[in-house]
Amino acid sequence: MLNYSPMKHFLAIFIVIFLLEPLYAEHWHYTRADFTFENDADIREDSGYTEGAQFSMLMYRKDGAESWLQIPLMERFEREHFITFVVGQQMYTPEDLNATDPVTGDRPYAGWLYFQTAMHQSSEHHLDSLSLKVGMVGQHAYMEDVQKFIHWMIGSPEPKGWGNQIGSRLGLQLDYMHKWRYAPDDIWGVESDVIPFVSGELGTLSVKGSLGAMWRLGYNIPHDFGSSTMDEYGENGVPTTAELSYRHHDKWHYFLTFGVGTSVVLYDVFLDAKLVADEPLVDKYYARAFGNYGATVGYGAFEMSYIRSHYTKEFKSQNLLSNYGSLLLVYKF
């Protein structure tokens, strides 16, 4: 184990900037803070994408159209400008946690610790988002320590193969997403909206394109572009206007969420990394589909969501389908 880690210093610097920079930017206004925790242990044992967590802060800037917040090539008129700062981590494990050596046909151990900033331009019916992620894959993501600690806390067997995790490497991702928002007439007195999206990812971790849609129905649905998991549907809750609005003045809001989508994955470092004989352990599928469902309840400035996500197989020798739960806790300023 190395005593010196550049990632630790990077983390310290990022936290200082993350916490202090908005205090000196008088044009920035806090919009919402999100904490997301994801895990697959609520249904079955660890396997595949097994755990993730992130904290994000969304802020609004009134003069965004005339500042560096303007997304290149995007329309400047009738848009609100937001920015997010995110720190997050994700963990991937094989199905066999007892094996001490890499197993051909089973995905490798991997961890990903990252920092993200994203610019958003929203209107009543459109949202453009451009994000940059920078982080580390491998030993200095410290996911081995995280999983072993969690297993110790809950009394589960210790995973034995982290010595064969994907090697340390820099992760750099540039992602773009466009969302549409349609709010049709009420269905038997129930509010709803439909939010389709398209997205593209390009970087050292993944090269991927996705499309899909989200459907929400309930009471007093916020005028935003929806909450989501860490990997799909983009940033949580970007409002359509500078001030988040609702149809009713009631402090309560609650609704159900359903989503579907599909992706074409040309490259995925968590599946394509070469560990044995300079070859990947698994034969990846290039196309996959996903779906999710969940519920949200909010009162005043506080909101809580739970989303359950399901995926088709990611590689040909996969025995267990990927599925996990996401818990989102939100405070709206």
C-alpha cells in the first residue's frame, strides 16, 4: 500500500473549492443539495454494480448566459443556467466473492472515485447538460476498504479477490444529455409529465450512447426534469425556471416514477479491462436495456425518493441480472 496518494490531496483541494467557492460568488444561488446511496444488497448478494454514493450541489446563476456557464453551440435565449458540483464513488464486484484469482467469465473487481461539474441550460420544455468527470479507478478509489468495512459491519464474509482489481488509472469523462419535458392533461385528476432523453458519453471509462424516457404521475409534481439514479437520466431535479414551482401551494408533493431506456456500449473499462493473458475476463454485450420504477414524497424543502433499477445482461457468461436500489435524500433551498 502506498503511503502517498495524489488522490487524497486532490480530494482535499476539491472539498475546499466545493465548500468555499460559492461563498465568494455573489451571483450564485444554492438551489438543492442531493445525497444518493445505491446498493444491490436489498434484494440479493453483492454482484455486478454493487454500491454507489454521491453528494451533489445544484446552483443557479442569473447571468449565466453571459458567463462561462454557457454551453458551447447551445441556444442562449430563454434559458436558465445552472451548475452542479458532485463528489461520488461506485463499486463493481464479480459474482464469486470467494475466489482469490481472476475468474474468466466473471467480471473483475473495480472501484471508481470521481469529481464532477456540469453545466445545465433549461427551459419549460428543454434541458441541455454538459458534464465533466475526473477521478481514479483502482487502488486509489479505496473501494476495497469500503466494501470490507461494510461487510464487517453487517457480518458478511470478507471478499477475497480485491488484490486483482482493475489497475489504477485516471478516469476522464465528457458527457452530454438532452431532455424534453411534456406535461399532458391530467389523467382522471392525476398530474403527469413525460421526460424523454438522449445522451452520449466519451472518455477513458466508457464510450456509450443512450436514449429513453421517464413518466411521472401523482400530486403536485415539481416543474423540473426529474430525479434519477447515478448512471441514467442525468442530473437530479434541474428546474425549468430559476425558482422551482409547483401547481399547488400545498407543501406536500408525491408521485410515482417509471422509466425505460436502452444503451449502445462501445467501451466499458469495468468490463473491457484486460487482466488475464492480455484479454478481458468477459465477452461484453454491446447493447443493453434498462427499466426502473420508484416513488417520491416531499414536504416543504425536504424530499425522499426510492428507485429500483433493472438491467439486461451486460456480458454473455453473466448468471445474475443487474438490479439495485437507489435512495435519494434532497434539500431544496
